[in-house]
Amino acid sequence: MSRPKDKISPTVRASLELLGVGASASQTELKKAYHKLAMAYHPDRNPEKQAADEFRRITQAYELLTDPLRTAELNRKYLNERLHAPVIEGLSITFGSFFGYRLFQTEPLDTTLQITGDREPGEEKTQDGWGPVEENNSILDHAAFDALEVVYAGKHAAEDELAIKGEVDAKKLVHLPWVVLNNQGLLKFLDGNIRASGDAYRKLCERIPNNIIFMYRYGLTLILDGFQHPKTTFFGLKKPDRIKISKGLALLEHCVKIGSERTHGRQKCLVIRKTIADVYEKIGEPRKAKRAWAEIANEDPRSVEAAFRTKGLEAAAKLLRKKSAKDEVAGALRLTSKQSAKP
């Protein structure tokens, strides 16, 4: 896995390097660096042929770095791309997996579908809009439950849900010791330091047992570390570290068990279940993977990915079209409602 320097867009990073300043440079420092370079490359001062081009480049870099909205947008887009970048080839585990984002990549699949009833005999039907499908954006069943899990250290009641949705003093929350350690683990992961991230979550799991978020992230780091640092066999072959991967899988399966047994706030843990299924596929245990996907399809019959894994592309395409049709109807109803509400 690559180890990006930070969460900064390559365009912004190139501009910083061109001016010779750091990511935390102030407006005054940017202005000083630009002035120094402008004095050296301004066409009125430097008659060399390349000077004008260099002056134009440093001016563009300065204009970008002094525009916080542009730099923020570039960084946001870059981070979003990184969230969906696979960490291990052949696994749907991405940087975004740490936050619960799961993108079902369909591009490598044959998108020419032959759907019974939707075509004449021998006619091929192409599925328009068939591309990346994002079904999940939280580790648990909703982002609010993710926040509850972290803030209340895995133990919360119905009244806590109201509190987290109401007026919460964010300044106090960020100073909770387990929130601080969680943030450290996240940053280490984003910086590509899997082992350091895992160490932070190991400490969290020791401090706060049975917290699904912390256990999931610790398990994920063990699995990724097991693939990134394979063991050498007696015959000199490199194979994934099954001990670490098995330990990680056990943690993830325990997360699912805890979520399903809670008396309040039962969780389906779909992202965790999908990760488990992915890993079983990767390590060559297709039966366990098939069973895991069947359980996911049972928990979430509307899952396009689960339909594809259990019944194939045709079933997934039908479900996707059905969901798209429902979304179109819902959108039309909302538009009609807004129009009818106008005086």
C-alpha cells in the first residue's frame, strides 16, 4: 500500500513545493515566499527564456494557495478518491472502510445483460448507469450509531440517542480519552501506518472491551497487516500471515455477534459482514464466503452487492433497476409536493 504524505491534493502539494513552504504556511509566509520567487523570475528582472513560464507557474501556485475555498475543494475531492482506493488488491477494503464506506465496484464486470422479459429472444440489453454502487456509509447501521458507539464507549441507552442528536458540546467530546486515541488511530491509518493504527486500537480494546467500532478497526488492521507482511514458507513461498488474519476475522465476527445480541439498538453490521465475506474469498475459503453473503442477503434483501454475490449479475441488475425506479418515483413525489405547497 502506498503511504501518502498527508490528506493534501497532489495539485495543492505541488504548489506548496513550488513555493517552498509547508502545508501549515500562513498567508504572510506564502506572500513572503512568492515575493522572493517573483523577484527572481519576473520577466522584467530575468531576461532568460524560461523565466516567464516559471513566473506564471509560481503565480498560479500562489493564487491557488491563497484561495482557501479552492484548496479545500481540491483536498476534499482527493480525500474522497482516497476513501475509495483499495488498500489490498483483490479486497474491497479501502481507506473509507475505516469509516464504514463500502463501494461495490462493478466496472470490471460484463455490463451487457440478458434479462428475461426485458428483451426479445437473442437481443442484448445494456444496463444504463451500471457503475460503482455505494450501499453503506457507516460501520453500524447508521452514522448516529457510530457516534454513539464511540462517545458512550459501546454502552448506551435510548435517552443517549436523543442526547447525541440534540445539542452536544463537541469541544467536550473531542477531549474524551478514548475519542483522542480513536482519532490517533484514524490518522495513522490514513497516513498508511497500519501497524501504528492497530496499536492504538489494541489499546482501545483493552481499555474499553466490546466496543464494536474499536474492535472492528483493530480487526481490520490485523487483517491488512497479515496481507501486507506475508510469511515465508519452508519452500520459500510467501503467503499471508494466517494467524493475524484469523485473529482479525475472529474480532470482526465477535462484532457481528455483539451487534445482533444487543437488547437496545440491535445492529446488522452489514459493512463488517461484507468485509468478513471478502476476506474469506481472498484467503481461499469460498464456502465460508458464500455462507456469509447468504446471511447478508437475508439481513438486507435490497443489497445489490449481496444479490450479485449470491445470485449473479442478472439478479443484481434487476434489483438495481428496481431501486432506481423507486428513487425516481420518490423524487417525483417530492417535487410534486413542493410544487403543490407553493401559493
